[in-house]
Amino acid sequence: EYGSLDALVSRAAEVKGKLGDNLRAALTELPLYRQLTTIRCDLKLKETVDDLRPGEADREKLAALYKRMGFNRWLEELKSEAPESGHPRPSTELRTGSGGDPATTVETTAPLDSCLRGNDEPVKPVGDSPKTRAETVLDETAFAAMLRKLEAAPLICLDTETDSLDSQQARIVGLSFAAEPGHGWYVPLAHRYLGVPKQLEMKSVLARLKPILEDASKPKLGQHIKYDLNVLHHHGIDVAGVDYDTMLESFVVDAGANRHDMDTLALKYLSHATIHYEDVTGKGKSQIPFAQVSIEKAADYSAEDADITLRLHQALHPRVIAEPGLKRVFETIEMPLVPALAQIERNGVRIDTALLGRISLEFAQRMDEYQLLCWKEAGQEFNLGSPLQLQQILYEKLKLPVLGHTPKGQPSTAEDVLAELAEQHPLPRLILSWRELSKLRSTYTETLPQQVNPNTGRIHTSYHQAGAATGRLSSSDPNLQNIPVRTEEGRRIRQAFIASEGNLLLSIDYSQIELRLMAHLSNDPRLQEAFKKGLDIHQATAAEVLGLPLEQVTSEQRRSAKAVNFGLIYGMSAFGLAKQLGIARGEAGDYMTKFFERYAGVKTFMDETKEKARTQGYVETLFGRRLYLPNIKSKNQAQRGYAERTAINAPLQGTAADLIKLTMIDLHAFLLKEKSPVLMIMQVHDELVFEGPAKTVTQLAPLLAERMCRVTRLNVPLVADWGIGNEWNQAHSPQGHASH
């Protein structure tokens, strides 16, 4: 429209609206941006193209680098090019197996092992990683001998092989154990195929294992052992003495690592390529149930599972206990949480499937309405779920600006891009509304009824401790963490989570926990005083920054202060604040400057935290959980900026995660000790949901909320709001609160 950047700058006053405001706020920086993005073609370089040709690869260093970085596929390719090396080719496939060992998602970049060791030496495997000597237990003599060894063992490693990934419905096919490295037992119990050898009777085997497995004085070990606890519970065994889990040992040592499954850990710490689940069951359409795998193959696979888990423990546990903070996190948070989470998963939650059906129909009707509106704005019919067709409408027909690209270079239709485009045209906002309803329908209203366990009539989510690098729990099948709480649609879905007849739901939620942690960690006197007086923190912030009496703060001023308060936790810049509030960047910058003038302790905390991260390569929560930040010294400004924001956020979000975990451990033990009929049934971020008889729930509500506030002591009060109702949304509305 203007022909050139110079012409645009000279006529900047003509550009209207928010776009013009943003342009004018950036005028002084545009010359620098132009210089930075201009390719210099007039430099005299001493290197020639021939000087820059790659030489021969140093294969040993490359292999060590691939192993350390976790580039397993490249390592496999490198080794396949040199068969004379004699090394087995490691597989990169994730073993899910019947043990349900999940891949994890992370919130931040993984650290290198060198961050842990302070050098670039490869991880040294424990021993020479010999092949597991698998012993199949098919008769009474072998079983009795195994029992004697387990009775005398200082540590028992156990693993279950089942017919399902769903721990609430899985049936045992076999059990494996290990008590010393290099050897494992496999006890087949329910293999079924033509010519299968006679197996020991399951009921008798479980009855004789029960005293050992339920003996709390005999330490137990597993890989993702929560799955095995639930499986064995449904077979009449409540395993006690669960002291170690190699998945959690790996997570505590290196929370940012992409995966904590056995195959990845065995390759990383033992230089051992394991037998994969698909190696014994096959893949795709030809895959067979584990019960149809030959006992000989199953024994090799399953005994190795137990043996490798034991060897991994020997490699990982010394790293855990070497650092007092990591030891504390592992022994007082992660491991005690395992039985509590297992119990919550077994408790499950009841849903109103009929209501979900009606809500789903409502959403479908509203989606149809949005579709008609979208067609009207586009001037033609098109498939709202097709990114390609949407690209054509937005960028070719409507000529909207391209604000982002896909990895393949196509104009983006991602949510953040559409949100920005919505300021210029109504169609992107309508598309976002349609997508939100579509997502809620497919994820919840249509799917939840299908996930009801036929044996319990309830849904049973799976909680993942090694899911997020900051330590926050995640959940799946179904994911309960992403149901919106601030939208009408999300509240409608929560109404379908109901109490059983005669029961009520109780919701207890930490109030503004991360802001309170900011006040504690920063030791800022003004912020702490506001919390100690019980003030509305956003109103108090607005009053401090704007120099107004509390009663004169407007709702708009409070909204701006709230954006700043929460933005600080996530390292929001002036640019981000300006975008969120719809104001000029200069105005947003002035607001943040005033904020830090009034809350100087917060600024000092943020600066010192970033500097500490640069010095030591990691940040810690209040309880000692670590998150490594390999990009904190990166020359790439975007990578370094992200690492700096993470450095500020991780101690807050991670400490909040540790707090809710400690609370779950405490309340789980309290309810068991009291033999209370009240059950803990859900955890969603900073909220815990309980179910129990109406009278008992009403009596316990303030007591449980108070215990949540006493789990640790901060320099500001911990506050927990609670509510009671027949369904989750009603219970989420605060009816009382506790403070300590």
C-alpha cells in the first residue's frame, strides 16, 4: 500500500487503529531492525567455498554425541553403516508393552547429561550390560525356589504382563521378578495358544506371593510401578514397601529429558538395546495379544524387563541421593505420591452420560450456527475443519496479512495467528469459536461416555508424574486438566461430573498460589503485606502502581494489573503485555517500569534468578526439584529469552506442583488413617476434588482445606477455597476458605 518502508515511516501518522499505534511505538527501532535483517554482500572473506567443505567424520565422537543427546535413530544409522563394530542396533521405538509405560511430554527443553556431570564424558554403563538370564517358572519346585530368593532379597523388582494398557481393566498374563543383576524370573499364568505348556494356577500363585508383596519391610522396585500397583490391587494384592521407581528416578535426575521409558533409559544409562514389545507380539494388523506369545519369547522379554529395571536403579539411584534436594524430592514427594495417585485412579469419578449427550447436541447446533456465519463472512461455503480451504479464504480471497507460517512454509491458521487476525476481520474469531466447540465435543462430550468403565460405572483417568518438566501432573484417558473453567462451555461439561446418590462433591482449590509463591520467594515487602492483609491482590497492585486509593481503582485498571501480575510469572515482555491489553508498547513498558519501582523485590528476584540460572545451569523449586536450562547462555536471542522466562516461571510453577503433591500425600494418609468414607477422586492443577456422604463431606470440608494450608509455611498466608455440590461446577464455586 505504501510502496516501501521509508514511505510507510514518513506517513506513519496516516495508519489508523491499533496497527498504527504499534507502528508509531516502534519507529525509533525500525532502523536497527532494518540493519539486522539486511544481508551484507560487500564483505571480504578470507575463507573460500572449498575451505568450508566438510571433512571425514570422527565416528567415535559422533556416536558418543548421538548417545548423549538421545539421537537414537541417528545412532542406529551410524552403527548400521559399520556392521563390523559388533554393536547391536538399538531400536528407537517406545516400549508401551502391557505395562503401560507412557512416553512423556515436557514443558521445557531437556538438559544434556553433561549438565549433570559438568563435562562431556559419555554416561558410563553399570557393568558390561550382559544378556539377561531368563528363568521360566512353570512348576512348583521352581516357584518355591523363587519365593525363597524373593523372601531373602534386599530389594524386589517386579513387573506385570497383562492383556490391556488400561490398569483398571487389565488382567494378568504373567509376572516377572528380579533380585540380582543379570537374572530374572518369569511366571506365566494365562498364556493361551495351541500347544502351550501347563502353567501354575493363578489363584494359588497370587495367594503365595501376597504376603511378600504386601510386606512393607521388603522394599519394592518397578518401572512406572503405579500401573502394576493398580493391576495387582484388582487381583487382590495391595503392594506395600514401594520405595523405588526407575521412571521417577530418571525424572528427578533429568526432568527435561524427552522420555523416561525403559527402552530409552536402558540405551542411555546401560548402553543396552532391549527386547521391544513389538519384537514378541508383532506390529499393526498382525500383532497378537501377549497371551498368545510363546512362553519362551515372553520369558526373555519379561525377565529382561525386571532385570533391566534393577540395573537401571543401580545406575540412577546414586545420582538421586548424591544431591540432597533431589533426594528430598524423590523420597518425600514423588515416591509417596505413587500409592496416593494409584488410589485416586481406582476411585474414579461418576459422570452424567445423558447430560453429556444433551450438551453435545447443543454444541453441534451452535457449531452449525457458527458455520453459517463463517460462510456468510467468507462469501462462500467451505470446510471449516480444512486448514487448506481456510488458508485460501483468509489469504487469497480476503487478502488478510500472513502473520505466521507452518513448518512447510504455508500461511498459518494456528490459534494465535487467528486471534491476531480477528482484530482485522470477524471470520477468524468465528473460526476460533467453532474450533473450541469442536474440540470440546470430540474430547469430552462425545468421548467421555465411551470411557466409562463397565465394571465400576465411572471414568478412571491416568495421572502422569513424569509428564511435565516443572513437576506438574498431567492426565490422560480422559485428560481432566484441560477442561476450561472460565468459559460457559467448560462449566457445562463440569456439570456432568456428578456425585453418586447420597453423596456430595467437595472441591478445594489453592487461591492465587503462584502469586503467593512470588511474594514468598521475592521477599518483596509490599507484595507480602498485601497478601497478609487479605487484599484483592490485583486491586492492590493497581493502586500501588497508579498511586491511587484502593477504592478508586476501576475494573479496567484492575484487569491491567491482573495481566501484569500473572504475566510476571511467565516472563511476559512489554510487547506481550501491550498485545494482551490492546495498548501501545510504550504504554505497557511504562506500566511495567512503575510496577518494578513499587515492587523492587520482585525485580531483584527475577534478575537474581536469571543470573543464578546462567551460573549453575539450572533453577530449583522451594523443595529442591531441578530444571536444567541448557539455552540460558545461548547466543540465539529467542532461545536465551525463552530460557530466561522459564528460569523465572519454573521455580513458581514447580513449587506449586510440589505443594499440591505434598497435599495429596497428606490427605491420602489422613483419610486412610481415619478410615473415612470420603474419597479423593480428581486432581486438576491447584484443585483437589473429593466425594463422600453428604454429612461427612460437609463436616470435613473446612478441616481438609485447613490441612492444605498447613502443608508448608510461607512468608505469606496459604489460602484454600472450598465448595460443595452435587456436581463439579457447583462444588467449584467457593463457599468457604481456610488460611494459614
